[in-house]
Amino acid sequence: MKQKLLEVENLKKYYPVTVGLLSRHVADVKAVDGVSFYITEGETLGLVGESGCGKSSLGRTLLRLEEPTAGRVLYKGSDIMRWDKKQLKEWRKETQIVFQDPQSSLDPRMTIGDSIGEALLIHGVGTEKERLERVEELLTRVGLEPRHATRYPHELSGGQKQRIGIARALAVNPKLIVADEPVSALDVSVQAQILNLVMDLQQELGLAYLFIAHDLAVIGQVSDRIAVMYLGQIIELADKAELLNNPFHPYTQALLSAIPLPDPHHKRKKVSLTGEVPSPVTPPSGCRFHTRCPKVMKICSEETPALRPLAKDHSVSCHLYK
Amino acid sequence: MNNTILQINQLKTYFFTRNGVVKAVDAVSFGLRKGESLCLVGESGCGKTATALSILRLIDSPPGEIVDGEILYRGEDLLRCSSKRLRQIRGNRIAMIFQDPQSSLNPVFNVGDQIMEQVKLHLRLGHQAALEKTVQLMEQVGIPRVRERMKDYPHQFSGGMKQRVMIAAALSCNPEILIADEPTTALDATIKMQILDIFQDLKQKRNTSILFITHDLGTVAGIADRIIVMYGGRIAEVGTVFDIFDQPKHPYTLGLINCLPSISKRGERLTPIPGMIPSLINPPEGCIFYPRCQRHMPICEKQRPKEVAVSGEHTVACYLYS
């Protein structure tokens, strides 16, 4: 039975909205508003949602790259919120992050080799010679060449930069990688190369991923289980096959129907969502999705539905299902 | 075809840089028909944006220059007409939506003013009439609460809304041809669908010809009548949407289709195209796809393949078929 690596309980992250010269705190952007899930060793949990749903904030908050407003995050059973700086630093070797924009996440004034090896240096791993060897090993593993170590980021393409981001994350032998939209900025053929790399590394190294993306086709390609996020909350969570074949929540159904199919013969039944995502400062009452839901009922604006298991390994928060 | 309204013949657009001459568009020919949706598909650096900008003589010069070719709009060569004539056509008969709405909208003017400016300029309407026309245009593209929102600034709109503003501005003169450069790229899937619906509507209700430029072959299946696949500044394959998806011929087209992630591929590895997009400085003598092609033959390296007809309207530039 594989161990639960990460358990997130009712996590919240609010960003204050301030007004005026004296920065009066008038409201909060409820970016993450009560999220719970777990990730087991070696599995990929896909987190899908559209712009502004809070998925990136969630990724950063659960790694304590930003301090949470409320909630707990347990790593191998231990509450990371209680850890001191030293324990947190040790933990950084086990959990790493790959960012969306390879351009801005690499220091333009550091060579590739230095960027990849920086974590090793910080954690005092190995001698200088050993670190150099490790950097070369990592470059090869992500499909680049040792000679790239002396290059600078601007000399590389988007796909190559993203591989560097992955190499850097792998340097300290993590158990969990939070990949925040790692392929969104890439062309399709480069995207395919990177997705294959991500999947191969998981098989080789037994890595777990929290794979964050807005593209359900990409999520479907790499995930074991999928969590769908809307306006700061998870509204459906299931095994990949179950979610893709049998989506319960109207939002999930809309997302699925919006996946562009490379098939001109197929006239898909369109669940066109009207309107736009509401503001996370003043989210709608009750079920947050009610303002755009094609199946809205009276109760939806009054009461927030809880995330409840409906079938084996399939939870949904929706009043349609009692 | 008698209903071809825009004919591009042997277009060559080069960029003269310190590192050499970049042959961004290297002898490209095609026609656009009345009321058709023609999709120009290819990855970053294939020359599709340069082709579109050349049509309206919007290439930055220096370092770019249209060195050869003809762009015939209803028989009139846009490359050789006066600037005055070009201004009459540009924005009026042929309108363009650029890639990034963020940088195409002026941040210091409200969106209503920006659209009205177009309307006044091209339709020569007085202030009140222009205002009413602007309201009508914004309503047509589905912007809610138009009279309020037209006083808002670009930064107050989401990505999808900004794109609608761009479309409203482009439609102000009811153009015969709309060139849209990656109009849905930065948008979430459900918003993409809404924008594609607008284009579909335009085609059906106003018989507008659309030249739709994108790197995403998936999006194209739902909207294209015909598709042109570009690679390395050249045309690789042309056909109807059914030709391209049912019977792709060029190894590059096949490669592009195979590397699309799909929920029906469930965890199988994708088959990416090996190698990288080529530099367009001093392109080789032969086929520009040669270094990455799994099926190359000796002649491919020596001579650039000409386009040959495979069936009906389906043509391909590849020695496998000639």
C-alpha cells in the first residue's frame, strides 16, 4: 500500500485588498478557499481549472512558498506549518517546483549549469567535482547535452528552457514535484516531448507530481487522478478514466466539451458556458458556479454543496446529486 | 477558382539581420476564397505571422523586406499600390486581429474610444452615430453591459473580453477579409469556444473570409474549410479540413497530428517530432524538413520539392508523392 505523501486539509489562501493611503484592508481575494486532497507516492494528481481559479496559488501555498491563511498540509504525516526554518529547508530537497514561464524562472545572468546546480550548492551536496558531474548527468537525463551547462538562458529555445527547469527540480532527488503549467507556453511538438519526459521520469524515479494546467487534454494525458478547480474550490475529484468518461459536475462537463477535437467529422454536443468567471473577491453565494450553470436550481444560490463521494474514488460538490 | 478574392503568388519576405538573412517567407503561394475559412497552421518560426503581416504591408522595414511576389486583392496588387490606396483597404476591406490583445490595445484610452476611433476614421460618422455603431458592434461580439463597459480601460477586461474588443474593432467596417493571428491562443478552453463561435457566425451570416493563423491543429478542425500547413517559411501541405485530418500526407503534418495530447490516448506516450525547428538563416538547398524527417530519401537533401496534387484540392510538397 503506497504511502500518502502529501495531505492537504481545508487549505485557504486569501490575498488582502487594500484601499487608500493608509492601506485599509477592505476585502480579500479568496484565491484558495478550503481545498482538501492527498497525493500518494509515485502518482500524478492533475489539477485543472481556468485562469483565476486559484490553482497556481494552491501549488505555491502548499509548498509554503507563500504562507497559507488557514488549513493544514501534512507531509508524510507531519504538519509542515509547524516546521521551523531548518526543517523547512531540509524538506525543500523532497519537494520541488517547475514554473510555467521558462523565460522568467531562469536567472538570465547565471549559466545553465549554475542554475541547475544551485540547489546542490545550497544544500551542501557533494564536492564541486561531484556537483559538476551531477549537472551533466541531469542535462543528459532531460534530453540536452553537457555542453549546454556553459550556456545562458537567452541562447536556448522555450522547450530547452523548460527542460532546464525540470533538470533543476530533479537535482536534489525530490519525491514530489509541483509542475505549474509546465507546457502551456510551448508549441505542440515541443509540448509532446516535455510531456513524454515528465512521464518517463516518473517511471524511472518513482516521482509524484501535482500537475497543474488549464488544458484538460494535457491533464488527461499525464494524470492518474484529476481534481477540477473553480473559483478557489475543488468541485470534482476522481480517477482519470472515471472523470473523463463519467463527469458529474456541469463545469467538468463544460470543460470536457470544450476540448478541441482534431476530428472534423465529429460535431460535438456543445455545452457553451455563458458569461465569465466571477471575481474571487466577491464570489457568488452558495455554489460559486451557479451564475453560469446550465442546470442551476433554486437551492444553488442559497447553499454551498459539500465535496462528497458519490462513487468509488469519485467526489463531487453539486446539488444535482443527493 | 473564380471566387478567389485574395491571391498570393510566390511571396518572399526576408529579414536582413546582423547574423544573416532570415528567409521568413520563402516563395509562398495560395488563394483565399469568398466566405471561406482558411487556416494557416504551423509552429513558432514557420513564417505564418510574417505572411499575414506581409499581406497588409505591416512588416517592420528595416530589417524586414518583401523582396518578391504579388498579393492580389480582387486583382489589385497590394504590394504595388499607393499608400493612399492601401490605407483605404487596410482596416476597411481587409482587417486584422493581432496576436496579443494586451499589446494591441492602448492602455491609456478606454475601449469605447478605441473602437469609435476606427468607426469614425473608416465610416466617416459623426460622434453620436459612431457611438451607436460602437455599441452595436460590442453587443454583436457578446460583451455584456456595453454602455457601462465601454468606458472601462483594457486592463479592466479579461483576456477573452479583450479579444472580443479586438474583434469588434476589426469588424467595424464589415471587412470582406478578416486576418486573425492566434486569436484564441492565450485563452482558456471554454472562452476559446465562445470566440470560435463568433468567427463561425461571421462566416455564416456575413460571408466574411477568414484567414485564421494558429499553431494549434486541434482548434482548427472545428472551424476550417481548408488548411495550409507551413514549415520553415514554406508550404508543406494544403487541403480541405477533411483531406488534412483524414489523409495527411506530409511527414510534418503527420507528426503534428500525432503529437496532439488527447483524452482518448490515456497515458500512452505521445510521438513527438524529433529534433528542433530550424533556423531560417541560410536554409539548405533541399527540403527544409529533411533533418527531422523519418522518411527522407537522397533527393530530399539536394532539391526543394515542388507542390504536387494528391487529389482534388489536396497538394503536398514532398518527394514521397512525386
